[in-house]
Amino acid sequence: MTIALINYPIVFYKAKETVITVFTAIIIYVLLWTFIKPDAFSRNGGLLIGFLFIANISIEEFIDWQTKTGTLVSTLSMMFLIFISFSIISGIRTFKTQNILQGIKSSFFSSLLGTLIALCFGFLIDFVFSNRMVHALTNYPGFKNYNDPKAFTFYNSFDNASNHVIIAPIVSIIMGTLGGAIALIVLRLRNRK
């Protein structure tokens, strides 16, 4: 991300708030991860979420869907799978510990690691497959505002990243609460028998 800003400073000038949001979120993620030190289960959950994000990004960028509906269905399906994964991670952790807060914590920390993996992968494909990314984004709003089309690919990545760094942790808490609550219900039903 830093290299992108060095190579294309126009991205920072045109999207200061977005860039600052992404870097601030990354710093907060790293500080939380460092000081709270998530357990192995949360780290493995983060790797799973990261893999799902990579699959989602790859499907969006490397499969040429014939219709916009195909693209939308694919994206929504992958996002649903990621959301359900937050619930499953929380549910399993809650079931093992019998503590919903532990489940929500695992879901939350898995979202932090998964989102960082997604950011790294997203910016990596901008560098490695820059011509493909330029071609894929040609019809996006704002594309013509950039003299260098490659700069727009990084602008687009920062724009997407700024949404994900805020939304993913929130969704992980909501879905983690749901998954943890279901696990507690199952535990109570099992204990009654």
C-alpha cells in the first residue's frame, strides 16, 4: 500500500480520507492483535476468513461473468459464506468454552486477520496483474479522472479496503453474537437431556 502511494501520489491527494482510514485501521488491528494476543483457534479462523476473502477477490477479478447478475450472485454468495463463517467460528468457540464472549472474541479476531490478508492480496494483484485490473475497471465511475489508469486501480483498492476494514469487524461481532447464542441454546438443550 505504501509503495502504491509512493508510485502514485495522486491517489493520496484524491482520496486522503480513504487512505487515512485504511492505515489507521491497520494500525489499530495490529495493536489489538499484539496486546490481546488471540489464541490459535482465532488465528486459524482468521486464516479461513482470509482464504475466503482471497477466493472472493479472485472470483470477482479473474472470472469474466457474462452478466452483472452473475457477478452480483457470486459476490453475495461469497459474502454470505464469510458471514456464516464468523457465526461458525463463534459458535464452535462458545461451545468449547461455554462462554459467548470467547466466541465473539474469536469471531472478531478472525475478522482482523482475514481483512489484513484480503488487503494484502488485493493490493498484490494490483501490482502483479495491473493491466488486467486496468481493463476490469475501465467502466468504473471516476476512471477517466486519472491520467494514469494504474493509479485508479490503487484508488479503487483503497476505496474497497476502507469499507472492509470498518464493516468486517462489525459484521464479525454481529454474526459472532448470533453464532454464540445458537451454541448456548444447543448447550442448554443438551444439558437438559
